[in-house]
Amino acid sequence: MLVNFVSAKMYATVFLVCLAVLPPLLGYCVTYEAAVLSVPQASKLFNTELAADTLYLVTGMFTASLGVLLTAVNVGLLFAVWRRCNSQTVSFFDGLETICRCQMSGCANLTAMYLFPSLTIVYLQAVFFTLMGLKRGKKYTEQKWRELVREHEFYSDSRRSMW
């Protein structure tokens, strides 16, 4: 039982790190690839290598700053969700850990295949609760987060309850 608990905590931690870093990194890679593909067209347009290299440098700086901006926005959103979903009963991380523990299959590879998409859906629900909670208050967000965690716990065969 201890192995599943440690694994659930590990999955929740890895998910949060990936959530903070991967989307901006993927956006950066896509825009950087577009910049690399546009350089040959720029060298044909300007007929000089210097102009194409300058365009390449400016585009590279733009994509780097865009990646930093996206990372800052993404981490800020994660922080806002974390703060709004925390309550005295269940914190955001404890809720993610409970959901991970309830969805463990016993095989790490199989669990990783379906757990990260499932946690992404849970996180998007938490973002929605946070946005709705801006108008309705923090108690609303806390209540919805508790209900979401309880729902996952109710439909699992896990006998350990955090309530």
C-alpha cells in the first residue's frame, strides 16, 4: 500500500511540473520551427544572407521571449488555481494525489498512459471552477474542488479515504 501512495504522489508531482513547463515549451518549438522554415524564403526575398540572418536572429529572440511569457502566464494560472482550490479540508495537491491514488492500475506504464490525460481534464475543470469562483467566491471553488475529488474517490475501489 505504501508503494501506491508514493507512486500517486510521484504522478501528481510529475503532472504539475509537466503542466507548468510543457505547453509553453511546445508553443516555443512550433514558433521556432516556423521561424527556421521562413529563413530560406527571407533569403530569396532580400537576396542577401545578412538580411536573412538578421531576420532569423530577431525571430529567434521573439520566440524565446514568447516562450518565457507563455511560461509565466501558465505558471501564474497554475498558482491561481492552486490558491483558489486549497481549503482546510483538502488542498489542491492532496486532491490531485487522491485522484491519482484512486486511478492507479498497478502497472506504472499503463497508469501513465491514461492518468496524465485524466489529470489534464481534472485540471481544466479546476481552472473552470477557479474562473467561476472569481465571481461566486473562494468558498464556491473550494466546494467544487472537494466535490470533484470525492466523486473520483467514490467511483474508485480505493478503501482509503481522506475524509
